[in-house]
Amino acid sequence: MRYAALAVALLASGAAMAGPPYVTDDPEPTDLGHFEIYAFASGTATRDGTSGAGGIDFNYGGAPDLQLTAVVPLEYESTGDTGIGNIELAAKYRFLHQDDFGWDIAVFPRVFLPSASGNVGDRHAAFLLPVWVGKDFGPWSTFGGGGCALNNGDGGEDYCQIGWAVTREVSPKLHLGAEIYHQTADTRGGRATTGLGAGAVYDLSDHYHLMASIGPGIENAAQTDRYSWYTAMLFTF
């Protein structure tokens, strides 16, 4: 799975406003019976150019502690190729709660379908199984975790990822945060990547939220991630 496509597909929701715009996810599912929809755009620059994706992240609170997710990305490559990338289907289930256990803990299995486009995305399916943990401390929140993926086929290689983030509510409408994340190589002959990110979420209203993040790569940056960025409008109802 291309790193840029994977990064923009990692998503979550919750009162702490974790998950997007960060690569690192959190354990809080969408509230029961509610929707969270991200209209997003993102990119990753390397020495070979910039690639990334735009699209829709759709999340629904289907049951207590259960979030159902679908992501439809329109990917673009530095070569100029564009098309529908690997559509993602996922379900986040929180099985431990901060009030009882001290930390929220959730699993978030994700299936990446083969791309229907011949020029972008991967033409094989992949499966990612991460575990995410998180905790709130007044205006502060911290969350992180990771997991590994089955990603064999068409030059792909199984990989693992890990990340951690800290955010703070600096005003009733503004959250700021920072993260560090790492992923092993996801293609044969590829390289691992490690990156830093700084993000912000601004609440325009109860239903409309602006978010963005940007950060540099610090490992194999020329080949994998000189810098990455993410922007989105989040609709909640």
C-alpha cells in the first residue's frame, strides 16, 4: 500500500478531536446514531515529486462503541496519473473504557479493496489490524498504538506501523497537537519511513469543522516523505 494513500486513509473521531488530521489514530468511535464525514485532500512530497489523494471518509455510529467506516479516495501520482484508489471498509470497536480501565482501547480492522484503476492504487487487497489506545486529561488528550498489515501481491510487502500523538484544547473552538509515527517498508525493496506532524482543528460550529496538519519526514525522507500535509472539512450530525 502506498504510504501516502495509507496515511490519508487513517481516520477516527471523538470528543477529543483525535484521528484526522493526524496519521495516528485514536480509540474513540463515532457516537451511536451519528455521522462524521470528512471531505479531505492530502499529499506527500518525495524527491520524485508529489502524490496523494482527495476524497470522502464516511463514518457512522452503528452500535454502542462501534464505528462503521468507508473511504473513497481519488488518488494522484507524481507521474500525472489519477483515478479511484483502494476503497477502504473498516469497523472500529472500543472494548475498554477510560472510566473503568483508565484508558480507552479499540481495535480497528480495515480492508483495502483492489483498485479498479489501472494507473493508481494497488491491484491487490490488503488487511490492516491496528490497536489504538487513548486517555483524556482535562484539556489534554494523548493517543496512539499501531498494528501490522497483510499486503502481499504486485510488489507489496507486509508492513507494520506505530504512532503517538498529544493534543490540547487551547480555546473552546481550537485544538492543537503534535505526533510522531513510523511505518516499515510496504513494497519489496522499499524503505521504512518516520515522520513528525503538527495539526489543528477549528470548530466553525457544532456541525462544521476545519482541520489541517503538516510535517516533515525524518527517516529516508528523500525517498518516502520530505513532507506530508492533510486538510479536511468535517461534517458532524
